Amino acid sequence: MSPCVTLITGASKGLGYRLAEHYLAQGNQVIGVSRGAGAIQHERYAHFEADVADEAAVLQLFKVIRSTWGSLDHLINNAGIASMNHAVLTPMSAVRRILATNVEGLFLFSREAAKLMRARGGRIVNLTSVAVPLKLEGEAIYAASKAAVISLTEVLARELAPLRITVNALGPGPIATDLVRGVPEKKLNEILARQAVKRMTEPKDVMHAVDFFLSADSEMITGQTLFLGGV
Amino acid sequence: MARSMEELVVQVVSELNPSLAEPVPIDRGGEAVLYGRNGVLDSIALVSLVVALEQLIDEEYGVTVALADERAVSQSSSPFRTVGTLAAYAESRVQEAKRS
């Protein structure tokens, strides 16, 4: 039996990198996408450099996936960027950049993945954030983009259910990656204080939940958003 | 010599027809209604048709296009309305892709 084909965006570092390693260890064929070079050397890993919101590049990428592996089983929409700033001090260039990556890119990958998955069904997992329910100050556009991810998850779940594709979202708390590097420690502690479990999210916490969504037995689990840490 | 776009549309419709409760009357050629009023395709069948056509265009012409359009589900002016409108629309997308 050929291995499951798992596509992960934002796979060159942080959580995406850890997810790629995790699914390689499980025997999957992993395809990583990021704007920069890939950091994993493995016989079952292939890396593509692309901006997730560049439609022409993404269509080309899916063409290669189709011709090389024939189908796709999992899509993990992990690529995401943030820009911590008071709303009044947020430039429109940052607004467009965040929405392009976090919303447009996620939609584009989901649309193209659904085409490849329609023959035998599939699993899409979208990364959202506790910034949505916690209404984090200083993260207006990031939180809005992640709220859009939840909305897309819920509607896509319904539109793609006839194709046996499930779509779910996972909202971790702060993880020690580049995304939170610019967030002051005091601010991080305030966020953790609002969680039921008051610690940083570890990659293994995320993988455990993603494993659940990707499981072949999770065909009845769709359109759901799972927040970690008891938010 | 590559086949015409309408021939490609007819091929994908012919391949889709056995899975439909009511087949598309493909003998009507470009006039055969696909989607919307008097059309036999539901939205999921339309998705299958469009994806199959995208793949065939890629194989036949070597051009990668997404046949997505803002008027996709419009009742009157959708490019997915008939075999003829779909072929004309797909042809325009292929020309666009070749220019860019």
C-alpha cells in the first residue's frame, strides 16, 4: 500500500517543521511548502518554495503533486504570519500581507486540495489561534484572519462533505516559534493566565490533536474548531 | 493537432454521464445545457466536471488553469451553463494563461 500523502504549508520552520518530521516518522509521504528552502532531508520528503497566496505558483505545485503522487490525503494549512501592533499603528501593507497568507493562501490550498482529494476523500486541518476567542489586543488583523479561518473551516466542511473530505480547525495557545518571538513576556503571561491550563503549547500537544483530525476513523468529525489549553 | 476545446468538454461530459441520474444530452453539442435552469448537473457534479476539464486541458494543451469564475452559479450568465459557453470560457482562460 502506498503511504498517505500529507501536504504541509509553512513547513520550513516552527510548528510546520515539527509536523513534517512527525508525519515522516509515521511513514507518510510529506510535501512541504514555504517561501524559503526546506530544512529536511528525507527520502519521503519533498519541498517546494512558493508564496501560498500566489495562485499561479500554487496551481503549478498541485500539478506536480498530481503527476508525481496522483492524489492527496491530508492538507495541513499551517502557514501563518502575524504582526503585533496597535490597530492605530498598523500599516495597510501589513494588513494585506497577513490576510493574503492567512486567509487567501489557506483558501487557495483548500480549493486545489479538494480537487485532488475528491476521488477518495481526504482531511484538511486549518491552524487558527486562541487570539480569536481571547480577542487579543494588539493582534487585530491576525485575530480577524484567524476568525476567517474558523468561518472557512465551517463552510468548507459543509461544501466538501459530499466529497468525503473533512475540514477542521485547531487553535493552539502560544508556542515557542518565530510567530510569538516578538511578543513581550508580560503579554505572553497574560495570555497564559486566561487559559485553563496555564502553560505554553508544545508541538506535541498540536500533533496529538492533528493526529485525531487526520485519523481514518474521524470521518464524522468535521467543521469543528478545537482550542487547546481550555480557552 | 490538439483537439478543440468543445471536443474536450464533450469528452469530460461523456465520461461523467454514466454517474448522473439524468445524463447531459450531449448529442445537442454546444447547446447541451449543463448547469442552471433545465440543467441536469448539481453543484457536486459541476465540480467533478470542472476538475476533469482542468486536468484534460493540462494534458492536452500543457496549460494549468483554474476554471473559477465569479459568475459560476449565476442562473443566466454562468460560463458553466452549456457545453458551448463552458468551451468558450475555458478557451478564454487558456489564452489568458498563455499571455501571462
